[in-house]
Amino acid sequence: MLWTSLARAPAKIRHRRYSPKSHAFESELTYLWFNPDQIEHDAQTCKLWSVRRWNILSIKPDDFLTMYSGSIRERVKKAILEHANFVARADWEIRVLALPRYFGFR
């Protein structure tokens, strides 16, 4: 169990292609690991990021699982039901690992 509702998750992305022309790159990204039930509360603790409005870093609930409606938690539960045929219990914690918007870009 993660004791905080928000964490950073750095990742290194590598890509290499050999054909039709050799090409390669590496990039470092920082994902957010968050509890969707507490993300709005967590955003109030820092002025550098926000939920539902522009900022250096921002989370917009409409960016996640766009084929479903509802809150991020409801969308995740619908996706689990559809793809795993499994009902997530109401008392379970749900965590999301996602790239936030940087300066409005996703």
C-alpha cells in the first residue's frame, strides 16, 4: 500500500528503428501516480499544478478513458468491468499512472 495519495514515477523511454532508415532516441518522462478520489485536494497544496485548469502541470479528468463517462474512478471501474469482466468493490483504492499535461499539452 502506498501511504501517499500522490507520487512521481520517472521513466526512461527508448526507441530504435533499423529500417527503412536507422533512427533512435531516448527521452525521460515523469508520470504521476495518484489516487483519483484525492487528486483535487492534492492539487490545492501546490501552485505549480492543478486539476481542470491550465497550469505548468495539470490533470484533466476528460483526458482519461474517453470512451467512458463519469469521474476518473467511475471510468476505471467501467474499464475493469468491460475488459476483465470483474467488478471493482467500492472500498478498494484505485490508483492511476498517467502523464499530466505540461503547459497545456498532452
